[in-house]
Amino acid sequence: MWRSLWRSIDRFSLQHFKYVINELRGIKVVHKHNRELVIDLLQSIVEIVTYGDRQDPMIFECFMEYQVLAEFVRVLKIGKNSRIEVPLLQYLSIMIQNMDSEHAIYYCLSNDYINSIIEHQYEFDGGDLAPYYVSFLRAVSSKINRDTLCLLVKVHGDAVVSFPLYNEALKFARHGEKMIQTAVRALTLNIYNVCDDMVYQFITTPPVSKYFSDLVCRLKEQCFHLDTLLHSKEEASTHERRNELVLETDKIVDDIYYLKDILSVGEYRLSRLISQNLFSLLVFPTLLPLLQLRQNDGSNISPLTSLYIVSRLLQVLDGKSMVDAVAGVILYPYMTLSVGDAMEGDTVDGVCNASSFLDHLNDMEKRVCSGLESEGAENIKSNNLFGHLAEYLSSNSQLISGLRNDDCVERGGVLAHIFADNNHSLLLASLFLLLILAESKDLDYLLASMIGLSRIQDIVYWYIHPQNHDLSASQVVDGSIFVKFMPQILNALLKILASQPPLSVLIQWHTGWFLRKLLISQISQGKTVNDLNFHLFNTSYEQSRERLRKELDGCWFDYIPDTLRNEWLSCKTALEESSQFKDPFFALEIAVCQQDTDGDATTVSAWQRMVEAVKVFILHLQLKAVIFKGSLLEKPVLNMPNGPTADSGRGHASDTPSASFGSDVSLGSGIPCRIAFSNAGIRDIYLIPVARETTGKLLLTEKHPFRSQRGVVIAIAPLAGLSPKIDNDHPSWLHLRIREFDPKFNTSKARSNHLKMSNHVADGKWTLGFPNAKACEAARLLILEETCKQRSFVESTLAPLLQDDYLGNLSVVEDE
């Protein structure tokens, strides 16, 4: 033990350290015969230096005196074709990452040794060198601060002319490996977060600043790829297509969050570059399909993908400039309409002329520039953020001439997508974008009033400061989208719910999310649902209730109460989700479902059908509560028994309903029969069906060897779903369907807030043989009788929810 301890201490001694350094100095060339020795020497040096940095200052003094980093540089130069680069970079990364002393870090970054290692001519031939190299760069970047950053740049006069760490890292910005991309982004953020004016000037000046436009261009390419996947004609299942879209949208969201991280640095030159490139290269070109309303010739992203991208940008990047810019372009036709209703505008025969729209862009530019200034992006006015869009519109007169006021009102702009016939994904995606804008705390009060979704604070501002505007608050609010078109929007959503045959639970639930928000907004303004829309809702409600009632005759009726209780809270949470956190991916998912022409061919299990019926009914019940009470219900009221409940009434022993495999039970009501097991041959048994409350079992028991009136349970099956049928050719044979799937309620949230069902195993089958046809029929009737009693209890439990006056009864219960 002591000898081992002595060796451990000696290994980190100053004397041993000098010995290792001298050994490394003696290496004149690195080749395959001494490569392992060199690796061992490098490892020892790194271990001793790491130890010395924390425990022995003399070791690091020796490290500096012997200029060990220069030896690392030399080994790189004499180690060509020896594959020494990977272990050298790996050990250097470990050493740098583990350095705590500011003195040690400062020394390592000085004398240009690190830059020499960074700029060494490596051969990245597709091997494993690139990850180690980028990891080394990231390790260096993690140690820089305002005092050490200057050691890694090359300066001429008052300007940085070279920054090897940054420049070399950017060469891997589009590398195929996700790990390398992540490391490069972490490195750049480490640099951006160090406040150095000369470095900021260097990275925001061409050609280095091209990195930021490349970022946005790459993001735009991914958006086009997403659009291609969304509208692909290749044969693939809905599940496969959805997974492809998930992977692609994840990449897009990662890129957007990276842009957010850069903007969060708060440096005005970085913010300006990111904002300029986002607006000119992505945001405005993405918004154009929403304004053009003409057949996509392939040069633009489709409206649905555009809505998804803009919604995601607003959710992640937010900020006053982004929100106001998007709202200003989207809402321009309706702003013109509102103004035109109150005062003379620049219109000729109802047509918005080009100068009017371009003037609007200039006004919006001032708003956005003001927003950017408030966010820290100074001196941005001269950069003409809206120049790209203005130039595009100037060269496309037919687009501007198509912006007619009357069309904008009824079927133009974003409303054209909201009122698009049978395009549910486009309708919901358009509404979602408006809701994100309406609920944004950064939206300009004038633009917010154009949307008109319960932005009371903006209306109040108009009344308090009327001198700042040419229009009155009431004129603007009355002309807002949600106020003016609320009945039509609600009608479009309710038509989706009331569709016949019913649409998928996915579409219905997302439609319900929108209805809940809009209904609450309308109620807050003292308005009610009109008769037409109320009739539509009642139709839809009756459909959902009837669908649930049908499930009471299904093979999973016994699980309906538990499913309802289990799904209630998750459904309520999903309905209350904020638009800022709701994933707009739902619109793409709905589009894929709509495109699936073979949707009916997809096998829907009886279990899944029951759960969907429960979820859709919960949705309608909650929407009904919003309409009548103005809020969601906290929990369902079920008719649960207050005292002891009798069993089926056939005189079962008290132990029978609770029996499990191997239990000893009474054979009093059992019917003798036979069954053939594949691994146990033919066995004489007794059939005992028994129901208690919502639980029902079919027990197969063998007679106890010593107790004539007792039996041992050898098999159990759920009573629900047995569907007993007598064989046509053998009237003494009884066929039973056995549920093999054991549902386990999953409380975890799915991505789109709807239940993800497992593909459970197929149902099993039992065939029982009876002495004669009469006994077989008696057994069938007994099973049906017990099943009916179990079903009756489930119906009684659900009865309050299924009553027409459930909400009225609920109010009485709450008052009591």
C-alpha cells in the first residue's frame, strides 16, 4: 500500500515532470514505432500540469520555463502521417478545460502557441480528427474573457485583422455531424458574450460577417426542404411522414434558438446583422405567399409552411421589432380598411395604390427601427429593413393592385386562408398566427387594436391619448379582424367540429383549443354566440355524446369512467395552453392527416376508438361550459356509489368478485364445461361470470381435489368484450373473444397534446365445450346477463355527464 502511494506521489513530482519533458524533447520525428511512447508522454505532461495547477505552483513554473506548449507545436510539425493529431488535441483540450488558475490560462493563451496549433495544416479527410479539433477550439473558447481575448487576435493599428479561433471554427459551421455544429455554436456564443469592441467590429464586417447571412440562408433552405417534405407525393405512411417532419422542424427550431442566443447577447451590431438578414432573407419572403394569394409556382414557400415558420419565429425570437414587422405586413389591408371607414384614404375605386402601401412600409420601418433601438440595436434606421419588401412590391404591380379593400374584408389576405374551404390546417395555422400576435406583450397598441382580441389596455390608451391618432378607439376596434369577423370565424371552426362523418380527434381537439380562446374573448366583451353557431355547436355536441354512448356497447365500456377521469386534467391543461407555448407543428400534422387518402384503411383499435370518443366528449363538455359559464370545468361529476354495492345478485360468494389467479372460490353458480389448452390438454372446468360495479370477470376454475364445493381459479378474462357466440356447426361449443391488451394509463404529455396509442396485440380466443346445446346456451345467457349488469353500473356512473342539463345540475351541486 505504502509503495503504491509513494509511486503515486512520485509520478506528480517536479523531478518526474522534468524527466518527461526531456523525453519529449528527445523525439526528433513521430512515426508508427514511437507513436505510443509520444502519446504516453503527452498524457503524463497533461496529468502533471493539471495536478500542478491546483496543488504545486512549482510545476507550472517549470511548464512555463521549459515552454512545453512549444513542444506540442513541434510534435505536430514532426508528426505528419503518424496520426498524432487526435491524441495531442484531446490531451490539450483536457488540460485547458481543467485549468482553474487565471495565471495559467493567461500564459497558455499567450505567446501565440494556441494560435499556432489552431492554424496548423490538418488533413480533415473524413476521419475522426474534425470532432477532436473542434472540441479543442471549444475548450479554448470556454476560457476567454476580456483580458485573454486579445491574446488570440491579430491586430493592425486599432483594428483586428485576424482571429484564427473564430475563423477556423466557422469552417465547420455546416458540418454534417450535429455534435460538431453544436460545438461551433457554443464557441461563437462564448466569443460573442465577451465584450470587446474591436472583435465585434471584426466579426460584423465583411467578409467575416457573411456568417450571419449564411445562417439565415441555411435556415431558409431548411424551410424550403420542410415545404418539400410536407407536399411530397411519395408513398409513405402518415406515421413515417410525421416523423420526417418532426426531424426537419427540430432542425429549424434549433437554428432559430441559436439566433435568439445571439440576439440575447445584446450587442447592437450583432442584433442589427441578425435582424437585417432575418427580415430581408427570411421573414418578408416568407410572408409574401400570405399576401399574394396566387398559385405557388415553386419559387415561394407554401402558405401553410410560411405560417408555421413565422409563428415559430415569433414564439422564439419575440421582441417588439419582430412582432411589429410581421403584424404590420399581415395587417396592412385591414389597417387600410379601418382608416378608410373613418377618413379618406389613398384608394381609387376600392383599390390600394402602390404609394399607399409603400408609405405604410416606411411607417412600419420607423416602428421597427424604434423597436430595435429600444432593444439595443443602435443606428439601424439607415439600413432600410423594409427595402427588400418594398423593392419586391415595386416590381410586382399586380400584387399591389390585387389588394382591394372589399376582397381584403371578405376573402383577402390572411382571412382568405381562414375561410379556405376544407383546408383545416390552413385555417387553424392562420388563426394561430393572429393569436400569437394578439397575445404578444410587445405588439404595438395600434396593430393590436387591428386584431382586436381583448386588448383592453390598447383601447384604454386610445381613449386617454386621442390627440396622438386620427381615428377614435371605437372606429379602430369595430374594424378589427376578430371583432368584425368573429361570427364568421366561429362558424368556420364549428363547421369543423360538426363535420359528418366526424373528423379525426387531432383536428377536433386543436379546433376546440381555438374555440375556447375565441369564445372567452367574445364573452369578455359581453357578446354571445349567435343562433346559427349555437345550433352548429349543439349538433357537434350531440354527435360527440352519441359517439360516447355507442362505446357503452363496445368491448371497452368498463374502462370509460377511468379513462374519463384520467383524461380530464390533461385535456383541460391542453385547452388552457398559451399560444406562446403551443407548438405550431400541429398545423403540419393536420395537413399530413388530410393528405392521407387511405386514412380509413388505418387500423383503429377498439381501445383507441373508445379513448378518442371520451376525449372528444370531454372537449365538447368543456366548450359547452365556456359558452354557458364562461370557464372550464375543474373536474367531472360522476354518479359514484355512496355505500356498499351489491354484486351481480346471483348469490356469488363474497370471495368470487375479488378472485385472482390461484384463488380458492366457491363453485355454487359455476357451469361445468371443458376447455383444451395448447400446453395442458383438455381439462374439466367450471365457468363463473361475475360483475361488481364497473369490474367484471370470467373465472375458469378447476374443482378442488379435496373440497367438492370449492374450485381453484386457473384462468381469468375480462367480462367486457367476451362477445359469446355459439358455433354454427357445433351447438355445444361457445366461442369467446378475450382482450389480451392490458391498458396502462400514461400521464406523460405527447408532443401535440393528444393521446398516443400503442398498437396492442390482437385479441385472443377461447372455445368452451358443454355437455349439450342447452347448457351452452345457458352459459351464453349468463355471461350476457352479468355483462349487462356491469354495463348498467357504468351507464349509471356516467349518467350525470350525459344529461342535457348537466351544467345546470352541476351549478346546484356547487351551490350545495
